[in-house]
Amino acid sequence: MKKTALILILVSFVFASSEVLALQRGAILYHTSRGDTIYGRAAALELPCSAIQLAHREMKSGHVGLYIVNERIIHAVTPAVEETASVNFIPQSDLDEGCRYLGAKVPVGIDTWPAEQVDQLMLLAREQVGKPYDIQFRHQKGPDTFTCVGLVEYLYEQVGYDITPSGYYSGGAGGLTYTQTYNCESSLGLDWAGENAFAELVEFSSFEHPLADPLNVGMIHEAKRYMFFPYTQYTQATTVDVATDIPVSGGGTSGGDGDDCFIATAAYGTPLHPHLGLLREFRERYLRTTSAGRFFLSIYERYGPSLAALIDRSEILKGLTRIALLPVLGLCILILHTGPLPLIAFFVALCVLVVYQVRRRKSPQEV
Amino acid sequence: MFLRKIIIPLFSALFILSFLSAVADTGRDAATDPATALDRTRSVEDRLSAIRTMGQSGDERHSDPLLRMLRDTGENRRVRTGAVMALAESDRPRSQILEAYEEVYRDRKTGENLRYTILLSIGTLKATESQALLAEALSGDDDRIRFKAAQALGMIGSDDAVNLLVSRFEQEPDRMVRAEIVRALGRSESASVEGVLVRVLKTDPEPLVRYNAALSLVQFKSLGAEGREALSAAGEDPSPMVQRVGQEAGR
């Protein structure tokens, strides 16, 4: 009986202790770029953003994404705005090179917004998916091309909330305003170089760079070039921090094509099969939000692709996998409709059964 | 002795090597856009940049490599997405582009974001030839695909597209898709659409859908009496968002 109790406690502990702090729709996620910088935030003057990095569009400007629901985000990346799992927000390669998650922010007073205002934000975000990334930073705020920070700015402005009220440009016919200034003077050949004030200045958008003209980067206003950086938006008093621990990295490549259900995708031959939607919903709601689930996913993500490749090659294996998935799907439907209690009850019943069988086998020997 | 036998040959070899690598790099940099785009040893960013230039050039000779990249299922997803957009920009040869779009869209292994981009590009091209595909997508199982199909049909704006959207609206269960259908109808600005939008604004149970119906009506260049009346009544709508649109329209 002691063993049963111990198992019961362990199972309950796993489910009770590992709830992820939920995040509200419309929250804005931020991370620094490689080397832990989000321009203007660095502790000291930075020189490594060379012309080559500029030419390769590796500006050290960090990244911004909009939280949708069920650990999904919409963000502008090259070549197009995409909807993806939040784990793809920070690519592993960026993490490996010193990138850091800065957290999530929401507009002040968003809790008082009517539900349809947030719905409209979600709708507009979804409308932008598939639109091109603005690699020249000339039309960052759409409506036809976007950068990560411009997309979030645009979406909120469309629902009547200006995150950067005194900065960058506010749109409208001829209504471009450039109140933020920072001049990064160019010298020493190809590197960014300026005064040490660079690090302390919060507001900046104007920039100079030896390659800015040849590459035609940024918006031109009165012979100056301007860009809108994530840090400008990040530091606005119009948004406040919110606590969350949703997973924002570990997705490997910036995939987001929904083919992360490797085995089921291989079995059904498409990432769009309705059963996959069910499995994904279960994964997002119960596996990604518990430590036990995340442990399972880490193993699955390691070995799943090779297993899926094997299944993909054989029609027999595909059929067998589809049959094997049936009880899993049944369990998913049960849990998604009734909550995790049946699962806990199932585990407890299983544990009790195992212990009972073990004790029953041992009993005759003892006699 | 040491200098002559080791140091000088070593430095000479290094010099020659660095010279050769510089020449090789120059050769790479001077590569044409199609060569860069197809070169898988290049970074994805470099390839995307080349693909974009190819699309902007409008040069029909670039369509072959772009179509090849799009159709190649082993190709990087971002590169394929870039090819979809570049082809939409070049618009030539149109029939081949639309054929490739349809082929890739129908491939069961094509991921969702690539599908969204294809649907959007069909809308950008205003490709009435692909309305059958959009109609199919609009009645599919995935609500996000239906959403994008509605958006693309709205961009096309033909009579057939409007009819498809109106008939889908009646049976659409997802409120986001319903709202997007209303927005798509609003873009078409046909006289028949005004009546539909008025009905939606007056009767739809979802505030999000009513809100978008009101927004669409406001943007009509020539609004009929029925539309003006509906907008005026929207000032009393239970949703504050719809109310605001109605009140602003009244002013």
C-alpha cells in the first residue's frame, strides 16, 4: 500500500506543480539579438555590428512577436510574416550566440478592453500572415511589408492603441514624425562607431552607416535615414511587463509549419489532417504546460523525426501507426472535453492494478 | 637555413592560399542572382535576397529557377516561401505560376505557412483562374486556411468570388472566418454586398462580425439609404466597438 500511495503522490505532484503561467492574447514578446543586445540597451559601446552584418540584415536589434493563444505567436521574419509555436520565437542558433529573452509586455489597461477589440487584434494579425518582410526597413509598419517591431506597432494602431505615441512615425497622409533621434556617426571604415552616449540614449531612430546609402536601408526624411528598433518600442511607458513562463525557445529551426507532430504527420501523410489538430491542441494545452509533458516532448522531438522518416517510407507502417494512434486520440478527446482528471484517474487505476498484480504474484511464494 | 626552408615557403603558401580564397569569394559575390538563389551552400538570407531581386526584376528568364525552387519539396521552407512571393511579383508566365501554386498547395506535405503565402499570392495576383482552388480551401477543415481563402477571394473581388463568400458566410461556424468574410466582402464594394453587410450588422450575434460589417460599410464610397440607416442604428449597438463606429459614421 505504501508503494501505491507513493506513486499516487508522485503523479499528483507532477500535475499539480507544473502549471505554466498563462499569457493573455495580444501580449508582446521581446528578445535581444545575438550577443545580448537590443540596440541602445547594451551596457557599453558596441562595435561588432559591421557592414557585413548590416549587409546580411543581421542588425543587432532583437526581435518582437505577438502572442496569439495556446502558445502560438505571429511574428514578422524573413521572408514573410508567419504564425508559429511560441517555442520558435527564439531560434536555438541565436540562443547559442548569447541571445536572451526579455519577457512579455501588454498595453496599459488592456484588461478593460472589450473582448472584440482583442479579437480584432487577433484577426488583423492573422490577416498579415504571408505578407513579405521588409528587408530594407523602408516600410516597417506595413500595410504591405513588415518588420517584427513594425508589425506589432501597426496591429495595435489599427485597434486604436499607439504604443509609441511620440516616436518614429504615426502614419497618416504626410504625417510622418521623427521625434526620436540618435546619430550613430560612421568612422573607422566599416564598423558602427559613435559616442559612448550611444548606450545611454533610450530614444533613437535616426542612424548613419557607411553602407546605408548603397543598400538604401531605412526611411529617408530630410536627408536622414531612420529605422524603427524593437528597443524603442520595448521602453515605452504605454506597455507594462506581465509575468509568464510560456516556452519561447527550443523549437529548433524557425519551422512553424505545423509539421512538428512528426509521427502523426507521416502516418496521415499531411500536416492538415483534422486528427493532427486534436493532437496539437492536446500538446499545447497539456504537454507543453507541464514539466512531465515537456520532458516527454523533448524525447519525442529528439527521436520523432527519424521514426517519422521510417514511417513515411512504408504504407504498412503508416496504416499501423494510424491504428496505434486511435487510443491516443480517444484519450485526447476525453481529456480535452473533460479536463485532466480522467487521465489522473487512469494513471492511478493503472498503478493500483500493477501493485495489486505484483502483490498477488508474490503472495503464494510467501505462503 | 630555417628561414629559407620553412618560413619563406610557409608564408608563400599562405599568401597564395589567401589570394586564391579571395578570388573564389569574389567569384561567389559576382554570381548571378539565380545562381546564388539555387546555391544551397549559401546562407538562407543571401538566397532570399537573390530571390527577391529576381522577383523584382520582372525578367521572365528567372521564373524557371523560381518555379524549380518552389516545387522542390527538399528545399528550405523559407526559400520556397520566398519563391512564392517572387513569382507573384514577377507575374510571368502567369499560367505556369498558378499551376505551380496549385501543385504545391495540394501537396499534402506542404506546411501551413507556405499554404497561407500561396493563397495570399493568388489574391495578390487577382487570379480568377484559381478561384476553384480558393473555393475548395474555403470549405476545408482548417479554419486558418478558410480564413486565408476568404482574404484572397476578397482581394480578387470578382462576382464569383463575392458569391462564394456570401454562400460560405451562411454556413461558416468560426467567428474569425466569418469576420474575415465580412471584411473581404467589404473590399468588393458591389451593390449586392451592401445588403448582406447591413443584414450582418443588424442581426449577427457576434460583436466581432458586426464590428467588421460596420467598418466595411463606413468605407463604402457610395452608401445607400439602407446602409446609412443601419450605421446610424449601430450607434445603439450593445458592443462599444460597434457603437463607436456607428457614432463616428453619424458625425
